[in-house]
Amino acid sequence: MENIENKFFTMEPTQTFNLIALSLIVVMHAGVLALRLGISLGRN
């Protein structure tokens, strides 16, 4: 079985950048959904 940590560090910079960008999008999307949920709960 391969070492997962080693595989992560040997990734190409573009792959790492894509991973960071994707994570950022997911976090932002989750934040927007949470904000919208909070607003809709506040109205009731």
C-alpha cells in the first residue's frame, strides 16, 4: 500500500492549485447556503 502523504507532496503545482481552488469554491458555496438558511430562518 502506498503512502498517501508522500503522494500528496509529489503532486504537480497545477494539481495542488486546482485542489485549493476547488476547496475554496466548496467552502464559499457552503457559506452562501448557510447564510441563506440563516436569513430564511430569521424571517419565520
